[in-house]
Amino acid sequence: MRVYDYGWVEQFRGWGNGQKMLIRLQMHSTDPQLAEPLLGNARSKGCIRIPADMNFFLDHYGILDADYDEAMERGQHFWVMRSDRIAVKTPGRYLVVIESEAKSRPLWLSNPRPK
């Protein structure tokens, strides 16, 4: 599965002394059987963990690939791009993270994964 790397960002620690620190912000899928049931709970020191199906969707349709698409139009090639990729017409390049502080898991996390 693809890892989306957003580089180094300054962030307050959610553990320890709560001080600001630099973290390498990455988004990636997690093990469907072992760790996916834990999504929605604080378990990481910087990574944004998403369901494997969401990772596949973002990757297959190039949802966050605007910069890659522009570089490929200039002739660059990237091994990370799927050979079966079906890119959307207007991909994005930014990630928005929302902390909802919800007390229960969203329905889409409760449903079984499609086969």
C-alpha cells in the first residue's frame, strides 16, 4: 500500500510533556485484521492511519496526486504510481485533518470490508 508523505511539520505532542516538536507526517493504511478495528483511537505519534480500502481508493483514482500528475505531464516517471491507475480529472494536493472528538466510531468503520 502507498504511503503519503507530507514532510516535516511542527506539532504539539499528544503524549509526554505536550511540547511542540517536528514530526514526519505520513498517511498510510494499517493491517485490516489487527489494527483497522483500532482506527479512530489515538494510537500513533504522528502518522495518520486509514483503512486499507481508503488507501486503495486514494491511490487507484489519484485523488491526492495533483503534483505527481503535473510532473508526469512534464515527462517524469514515478515507480509509486499504479499501472492500473484511473486518475480523476481534478486531483487534489492537500490533506485536511479534522478532529471530531466523536464518542463513537463512524458507521463506515463498522462495516465489513468488501471482498
